[in-house]
Amino acid sequence: MDNKKRAAAMAGVYAHIKTGEEAYARHMAEQAENVDSEGSVVTVLPGPAPNIWGMTGRQSLMQANTMMQLRMFR
């Protein structure tokens, strides 16, 4: 495998992991804000959680389709 391709693959995996960690940290911070002065958790019903796996799958399919349209695969 070419070094540029390997670096691009590793950067993509790193970005995916980092995005997941940031989403988890944001979720934990929101939960910490929902604790009142007595220490009990205030329940707030948020909307549906984003489907991170579904979004990344759709993005990769769209990118592959674009690459095929641009005839990048020969």
C-alpha cells in the first residue's frame, strides 16, 4: 500500500474516533448540566440521538459514487 494511501486511511480512522469521543464528551457535559442543587438528575427528554454510524455510511457511499462519476477508478 502506498504511504499516502496509508496516511489517508489512518487520518480517516483517527478523525472518526475523535468525532465519536467528542460526541460522547458533549453528551456527558449535557448530563452534568441537568443535575440540580440537591444532586438529583433532572430528566430532559431530548430528540432522537443522531445515528453516527448511519451518517458515516451514507457519506462514504456518496463519496464512492462521486469518485465513480469522476472516473477516478480505472
